[in-house]
Amino acid sequence: MPAKDLYHDAVRNALTKDGWTITHDPYTINFGFKDVFVDLGAERPLAAEKEGEKIAVEVKSFRGHSELRDFEGALGQYLLYRSLMARVEPDRKLFLAVTDIVYANTFHEPIVQPTLEDFGLAVIVFRPSEERIVRWIP
């Protein structure tokens, strides 16, 4: 089982404040003979439900040497998990949770924009110091 992400609890608390009920911590995808955890390599994911909507949330801290490299890793994991979820639980939507600073600095870079558009990443932008969601990008 992967270790918790630096912002795991902040995102969990932000979702709860936003009216979500946490249903899985972590959300496990069983596929074939393997299990994957909607995680950040060493970080633990969240899954939640609200008003009949089901989501899974992959928390990313982007604390490596290069935010672009962190984005590459996040994108790969996101696409893998989204593909598997479409087969095992198609009514659950996957979101990538990033801090407001990462969103402002990395996700607005011209080199990142085409990927966001082409692959339609669903993103939750949160402010860790306030444990608050500041933006949903479905």
C-alpha cells in the first residue's frame, strides 16, 4: 500500500468541507491479477460520493526536482487509472488534486496546455493552508 501524500489529509478535509462523504481511503482498483491504488506512487488517494456522484481523487504534491517531470508522472498515472476505472466502475469520475500554487505555476504553462486539452484532465485545485477547494475543473 502506498504512503500518504503530503496533502492527503488537506484534500480529504477539503472534500468533507465541500459536502462529500469519504467512502474509500484508499480507492483500490482490482484488475486481472493486480491491484492498483489511485495513488501518487508513494501517496494515497481518496474516493468520495456527493449527491449520487462518485469520484476518485488522486492527490499530487509536485515536490520533485522538476514540476514538468512531476506533471509527466501525474499524467501517466491519471491516464492509467482513468482507463482502468472506465472498465471496472465507469460511473466514478477521476480527478487530479493539485495545490493552487501548482495549478497557477505549472498548469498554465504553454507546454502543458495542449495535454490538458487533448486528454481532458479533471482537476481539483485546493489551498492546503485552508484545507479548501478553490476550483473544480471537470
